[in-house]
Amino acid sequence: MKEKFPDLLFVAEVSANHLGDLERALQIIEAAASSGANAVKFQTYTADTMTLDLETFEVSADHELWGGRNLYELYSEAHTPWEWHPKLFTRCRELGVIPFSSPFDSTAVDFLESLDAPMYKIASLETGDHELIKKVAETGKPLIISTGATHWDEIIEAVEVVERTGNKNLTLLVCTSSYPAEPRDAHINRMKTISENFNVKVGLSDHSLGIGVSVAAITLGATVIERHLTLRRSDGGADGAFSMEPDEFKSLVREGTSARESLGFSQWSIQDSEEEARKSRRSLYVTKNVVAGEILSRENIRAIRPGGGALPKDIMIFLGKKFKEDTRIGTPLSENIVE
């Protein structure tokens, strides 16, 4: 199947929200499609490709969600089994959404290539892995790189790795790697900095709650919005606390699409849909019954709604002239009825 990539990609990230249940993973895909997502993303790794099974390897104690947890145990719990991937990709394609993944090592890329993955995502914490970036970029497929917790010089290096492969289809996502992220930490204006410096498409990987940050990013030119999706936050899981529920994702797609459509063009014009409203603009009317020869004054002509008469700005042209004939109240004022 040849996927068609839309101008604005709403990505539903499954991540660990499957909670180790294939059926739940499939339900999340279905919820994503029903909510308007046009792509679903997975993560392709195993505990062994991520870390070593050592008690001393732990998440920092002060981490918002996973403080003090053993890394191997965390990744064992959170990973998406590789044997699920064919079923997950097939279900996405059946529902008309694009399936893709974040590989975390070379073997994951080879595996995803066997599934004809249509594009790839490099996670924020992998931006320093140039060999991984190079291998993915060399597939020639669209590549998204998230930039959370990444210094500017590291972004430059990652982009140079991609450029050296000749891959021209790169999107960089602004991302704040905290969970959940505070809107004040999003700094989505950085998308402009990225776009201007690298001449690439930009987007947002959003870990905040609500839709405000994502919608704002769309108005600033984001072409990709990535959000974690779960069935219910109350179900828990490693990523549940900062994930969207289906009705929230649906709201994001609806309002985000409206925001994108509302940008339009910058040159000034009256829209066709406004022509009816213009009929209600004020214009000059005769406001009393008058007789021929009577002087036009502010007592018998006035700017009122609707349109149909002379423009209000021209009232001084008429004041002091005479009516040609008897004229009834409510007659639109024009040069034809005055001397």
C-alpha cells in the first residue's frame, strides 16, 4: 500500500498505552482512526536493545513519572512486542491511517523495513545516535526527528547526518521532554527558528494536557502534531498520565483543522460569505416624509441600516440641497431625488 501523506499530520502515539495487551493496542488504533488521526505511531525496541539488566540502571529519583524505576523492568513493561507489529500495521492500513514507528536500534530498522514502514520517527533521546539516524535516513523515506532535551549544536549535527544521505524529506519537531509538559515550557516559537535555519518542515511533539499548545503550533506552521493516545487515563500505564483520551484527540483534530483552515492568505479581500452581511451596513435614507423643495438636513436624512442608499461618508454632499419632489420616509437617498 502506498500511503498518502496529508499536509497536516495528526499522529496518535500508542507507546506503552497498550498495557501489554494486543487487543487494547488494536482498540487504540481504532479509537485513533475514529478520532481523526491520520497516522498511528509505535515504538520498536526490546528491553535488551535499550539497556542492560542491571539493578543499578534506574530512572532518576526525581523523574515526574518513573522516578527510581529500574530501566530494564520499565522497558520490559512498556515495549510493544515485535510479533504484534504486523497485526498493528495491517489494522492501521485497513482503517486508512498511516502506521509507522520509532526504531531504537539497527535491528528495529531492519524489522520495520520488512513491514514496509512508510516513514520513521527518531525519538528525542536518540538524537545523539548518528548511526541510527543515518540508517533510517538511508531508507529514503520521510523522517521525523523530535528535539526534546537536545542542544542546538546536537540538532545541527543530526540534520547534517540526514543531509549527507541525500534524504530531503525531514521534519523536525519541537518537543519538551517532561511528562506532562507545562504549556509555558513549550516555546513553540522555536519552530520558526528551526524552519529558518534548516529549511525543513516543522511540527510539535506535545506532552502537555489539553489542546491549546497543539492548536497554537498549527497556527505557527506545524505540519505534524504528535500526541500520546490512550483509551482512558485512569487505566494507568507508563504514559497514561500525559496521554489524550479519544474525545480529546477528536477535539484536537477538529479545532486544529479549523485553525489551519483559518490562516488563509494575507492579502486583504472581502470574502464571498460576507456579501450578505454588507447588505446590512448603514447607508443614507430619508427619515421623514418631505415635500418638494424641502432642504436636506440632519432632521430628514440619516445613516441607518440597511444598505441601499448613498454611503454615510457622503452625507455632507447632500446636506443643504433640495428634494426634487415629495418623498416618503424610508426612501434610499441618492442623487436622483435631490436638485
